[in-house]
Amino acid sequence: MIYDIEKIRDRISPRTYSEGELYLVQGRVKNMHVEGSMLTAYVRGNEIYRVNVEEIDDDLIADCTCPLDEEEFCKHVVAVLLKWKNMSVNLHGNSSLTPNLDIQSRLKEILLDKEKDELVELVLDNISEDKKRLLLAENADDTTDDSRKLVKSVQADICHIFRNVGFIDYRASFEFQSEVSAVVSNIEGIAKSDSEIGLELFWFFMLQAKNIFGIIDDSNGGFGFEIGNAADLMKQCLNASGESIKKAEILHQIYDEWIADKSGYFDCLLDVLKDVKLSQKVSDELISDIECKIEQVEREMNAESSDVHRIAHKVDLEQFVLLYAEIKIKSGEVEDGLSRIRKYLDVLNCHDEFARILIRLERFSEAESVLKEAMKNTKIGKQWIYPLLSIVYEKLNDLEKLKNNLI
């Protein structure tokens, strides 16, 4: 039998095996399928994790997107292999699930033998974060004020949408996007009355939505549009909200999530950080960390021998430098922000972004100089230079240069 868990049974700790059994019984394994020699499935834990299993030389090689690295095989891999064990697969790859009654009976005996406190601890250790929030929302204390009840109610709706949905194919994505759009519209309406509650709900929405990025076929771009729309609306809430500890916490969380995102799903959060008004305290704290990141990425880029990896570091460096500049400009330290871009201009070749910032600051002559410098650089594409020069000459009311540029 391929993908036989017994081949690796002695390399799985008893606790991990038991947790995998529990995940199987809870129905957390979804969209199991075989592509070539690879068994793939999605498992709902605190997030949705992708598990790949391959059999090589009569041994199993497994990979899971969860953060666990202490053991060779995690509970998500165990759950997938146990589900495979309980499936009857015919030669054409069709399958039907037949519950393993031995596992369920044994688990029932184990659970019945445990004390109440142990069962509570077991549930809390294994229930996903969205299920916890849903449970809290559904059992809100009657003494809770109306605004908190509203928050918990909407959070429950968000958790319901982003529940253990498994893989969302192209056809199903349209209905899913419709549900997401309805929730975003609901939060938008709440935010018009109370921007701080709107902010809290939009950020809760974003944190739940990130678990869907890797398991949805978003070929039509609808889900990505709703995420971008939610980010823009959250930006409005941030600008409308007064200074508060909660707002500062969310801004730091936005920064941390953008840093942690390695796939570009949360690029919209970078625009939030660039455009939102920040308190001096938050600005100073972010600038301090960004300076460290700039130094770190620059060192890694200079030490890198691979051109591909150097380009990746260069993209990261450009984002950090531009974010540094935008925050400094917003806090009134314009020259400090601009000088940081100038320092890295020849390395990053980000003349277009620099020119846009200068145009926004109405420093048109400087923008013209930057764009003319870009014209001399053979590594820079010229297609974006002419439209920006046209904007500069129009603002300077230099009709002769504008005419020559258009010709």
C-alpha cells in the first residue's frame, strides 16, 4: 500500500499520532487528491496548512506549511496519512471514505476516561482560533455593551465565512467572493458610524482572510479585489480614528504582517502604512525597525552570489527605503526622507517612484532632474519616463518642453 503510515510509525511521537487521530475524527482534512506521485491535502489547524506526501525508495517524505520543525512528521501529516489509510482507492483514482471504527472507538474510550478539566484543556489546545472566536461571539455575556455585542456578532460572521472551507475552485470562488463582499459592505456601514469599531473589524477580517490566499482559485481577481477594498476602507478608518493604544497596536500589527508575508498577498498593507497618518511615537518606532531592516537586507544583498536572490533582496530594499521616506515625509522630516532615497537611487533604479514623490511634493524641477537622469540609465525602461515628464512640464507650464516631450 502506498503512502502507508506504518512505514514511519516508529518516527512519530505518541502525542503527535494521537493529535493526528483527533484531527482526522474532527474532519479537518480536506481536498485530498493525488497528482502524479504526490499526495496532497489541506488541513485546518490554527490556519489552513498544505500537506504534501511523496513515497521515495519505500520511504515517505512529507512537507507541511505549518511552522513546526521540532519533529520530522507533524500532526497535520499524520491526519492526512490516516485519512488515506481509511480510504478505499480503486485503480482509476476514485475514492470513498470508510470510517475506521477502531480509531473512533479507541478515541471515545480515551475521552470518556478523562476528567472534565482535561477535556476542556484538550479542546482549547486543539480548537482553531476562528472557532474560539465564534464560540465567544455566540456566547456573549448579556452584560456586554451593545457595541461589543455588535463586534462579536460581525466577528462571528467573518469566522463563519472563513471556516474550514477547504480548497475553493474557480466556480465556487464566485459565491465565496459574494459572501466576502457582503461582510466588507457591512463593516463599511458600521465604520461610518464608528471608525474605531470599523478599524477593529476590518483588521480582524484581514487576519482571517490571509488563511484563504493559498487555497482559492482567484483567477477572476474577485477575492483580491475585496482584500484591496477592505485595506482601503481600513485606511479610511485609521485616518478618521483618534490616537489610541488600540490604533497603535493595529498599526504595529499591520507592519508585522506585511514583514511576515513572503508571497505578496499583503502588499496592500504597505500602501496603508505609507498613506495613514501616524503619531510621532508610532513613526519613531517603525523608523527604528525599518532602519535595521535596511541594513540587514543591504548586507544580505551584497553577500549574495545568486542574481535571482540579489534581485529579491533589491525588491525588499526598495520597499523598505520608500516606506522609510514616506514615513519621514509625513512626520515633517522631508529632507531626511528624500536623502535616504537619493542614497540608494543608483542601486535600486527607483527613479519613477522618486519622481512621483517629488511631483506630489510639488518639487517639479527636482523631479525633472531625476527623470532626465533616468533617461541616461540603460538599465531603466523608458516607457514610464515620458508620462511623468509630461506631468512635470504641465505643472511648470513649460509648453515648449511639453511639446518636445510628446513628440
